[in-house]
Amino acid sequence: MITILLVSFKLENTSTINNGDALGKEYGGISASFKELDIPEGYDIRQFEGMTLSFIVENNISANIFSHESEEFSKVTGINVKTRAMDYETMVKKMNLDFISQSGKYQIIYVDPYQTLNRFHSYLEVLNQYNENPDYPHVMGLGDDFFENQKYVCSYFGKKDSIYSIPFDSTTMIMYYRKDIFEKYRDSFFKEMGYDWTPGTPDFTWKRYCEVAKWIDENVPDNEVKYGSGHMAQEHNSIFCDFSNVLASYGGDYFSDEDISTLGLESFEHVDVLDGKFTRALDMYKDIVKTSAPESVNWNWTDTANAFRNGEIAMMTNWDENYSYIDHDLQSSVRGKVGYSILPYGDERSANIYGGSGIGINRYASEREKKAAWLYIVWATSKDMQLKVLMHPEGGSLPTRKSAYSEVAQKYKMDDNELLSIEDTYLKHVKAVMNAWESQNIYLRPKISSFYEVERVLVKNLHEMVEYDRDSSVVSRDIYKQLEEIRRKEAELVEEDN
């Protein structure tokens, strides 16, 4: 199990313009989050005073925190930022309409790599011109302080010459489990089943996960926990994410094209869903859902998180950003009773889907709005703001900056670069997330222009498989045919354009 060793990251020293301290004195000492920003001397921080910017973003915990914290940004800059938080599907629809109409209604964009960057990167402002301009504020450490995988996924499309967004959040799927239940019944389980059921080890496989869920159902009283596990098999993006963890753990994937999961591609060529690893993962996922709460077939990630929070399920896969809502909220039934780990192992590894997004600028905003939006992005992606999200009582995703972890580590007792007191803090999920980010454990989704259509195919077939118990070989063939049809149509369009 990985510990917080990020204090040992060797970062290059980046010089900071001391303009922040002057701003603090000039505007009443309220610019704590501006002190370390790289703001050129002579830059007029109030030049956009009175302007209103709209930030369209998914309604997640990190966005909620920024909606509160933006008040400080407004006090210092005079820019009013309206955070337009909405559910995932509504956000995608509204953003797409805004791009297509070229209205520039939303100046600041939450750039989902799989719904926005892949389809609408040409509608986003290229940010190199701002970060390389000596007259503008700069995102410090853009070259070395952000995690490389996250930059590839969130900032680029196709090649590395254009930066379309700055990594903003880093949501990652990990395993949540009822630590109190696991500790209380550990010996009883071992006596009957003959193995240690501690999550996070290579011995804790998806097969054993199902055995543990079933054992809890049969042996733990309902007044302690109702079901052994819960999943998110609704016909929704959630089932795609849930299944992808299982698929990648068995060494499978949807496509085998080079760079398809990092820089991204306009289209795909090599569909891998007829591979035996794919059908094995389908069968495993059917078993996982069968041994979970019956409602799982209609749950998404929010429903599953609520069920865990209410004490109904003992294990779940979910996004790390829920940790505070589940483990620390005073209204949570499982407050202080939660354990965290990477997801169970398949035949080849543990695979943990990365779901982070970036923050960018609408190409169709006015030139003045773009400059103001850039100032907001520099502030929102700074180390200070990343730390505020991490330490906020509401929770939120882990920082996208390495230096933020170094600073956190310095706040706790250290011995030989290991963080000893992390288990006693509300940051005890950090170990699991950092372990999930290790190259052997992380899973990155295919980033292609047609991902929306591809995802519809996968979501529909996966949901029907678990709802109607469809045969995995039939499901894989149906998926293959439908993906090949998407590829064929794309090829025809390219040929027509040429």
C-alpha cells in the first residue's frame, strides 16, 4: 500500500512575482489565495471590474466549493463569477448548444476530456498564448508541477502543441468499505472461508469481492448493514465507468489504437471487444451486480453513494470526492466507520478509472472576457486553491499539483518520508487515491471524437446484459457490430471530405 511520499517530489524552483503581497495590502489583506500567483509587476488586477463571467461546470463537490470560494476572487478582482453547476448530462447538452451557436454564453468551461475536449477542442481557446505572454499572469509549474498523465488527458487533444485546458479536478474511482464490519467479522469470515478479506491486496480479487458480499448478506444482521455491496448499473455513464474498472483489471480494453487513452484520436481503428478478456470481464461484472444490492441495476454513482452513506451496503466502487459526504458529514450513518483501498484485482491488475477534467476558455467569448477568464483559471488552478479544495469540510477531489501534497505532508508528523498521522485525519482516503494513480493501477478511458456515440452503445448493452441476464458472447458481438458501424460511418465521412 502506497503512503504519502510526495514530500520527496523534487520540483524545480519556480520564482513567484511578489505582487500578491502588494495586492493584499491594497485590497484589505483578503488576497491569501493571490499571494503565490505569478502576476507580472504592473498588472492591473482590477482592470475587469464589474464584468460577470459564467462558469459552466458539472454539479460535483469541487464545483460547489469553488462557488463559495469565488467570493474572494471577486473581492480582489472586481469580477463576478457565476458558477453554473448542473448534472452531467444537462451540462454536456448546454455546453454543446453554446459551442454550436457560437454565442459565448459560458466564458469559462469545465472541460471534460470525453465529452468536450474530444469533440469541441476547436471551440476552445488555445491557452499557450496567455501563459507565454509576459504581460499576463501565468500558471506556475505548468511544465512540472502537474501530474503527467492528467495533463495528457485533460490539456491536449491529438498532439501536444496546443493546451486547451488546465487540469482542474482529479476524481478517481476507489473502493469504499465498512471498516467496522470488516474488523468485527474478520475472524468469523476467515474461519469459514480460509482467507483474509482485507481489501487492497492482490489476493482481494473481484471473485473474492463477490464471495465477501455474499457472506455479508448471509451472516451480518440487516440492522448492521443490509447488503454486502452496491453498484451503479443504471443505463447511465456510471455503468460504463463501473464496468471499465473490471475490464481493465482483466487486461482488456475497448480499443488498441496507440495514444487513444492519452492524447486522444479523432477516430479508432482497432476494436478489441471480441477478445476473450472482454467476455471474461462481462461475465465477472454480471456476477458482481448479481451479488450486490438488487437496486444496483437502477443505481448510478449518486444512488450508490447515498446507499453507502445510509448504512445499507458494506462495499462500493465510487469516486473519491465523496469521502467527506460519506465519512465526515454529521448526518452520515457511517461517519468514522469507512475504509478505503484500490479496487479489487482481476487476472492482471487492479484498475481504477481516472475521471478528472480541466478548465478552459470559450473561444467565442469576447477578447476582454477571455483575458478575465484566464485570470480566474490562474487563480482556480493555483496550489493554494487546490489545497483549499482538499482541506474543505465538504470534501472534493485531490489536487492536480504535486506541490500541494508536499505541503500537506509537511503539516503532519514525518519519519523517513512517511506520513504517520494521516490515518488520524479526514484525509485517510489519500493513500488509496495515490495508489490508484500509480501507472500499474490507473485506467484511462478512450478519448475519441465519437466517444458520445461509443458510450451510448456500451451503456445500453451493458445495462441490458445485467438487467436481462444476456449472454456475454452475444453482448460482445452486438457491441462489436455497433462500434464497427460507427467506425464505418466515420470513415465514409472522411472520404467524402477528401
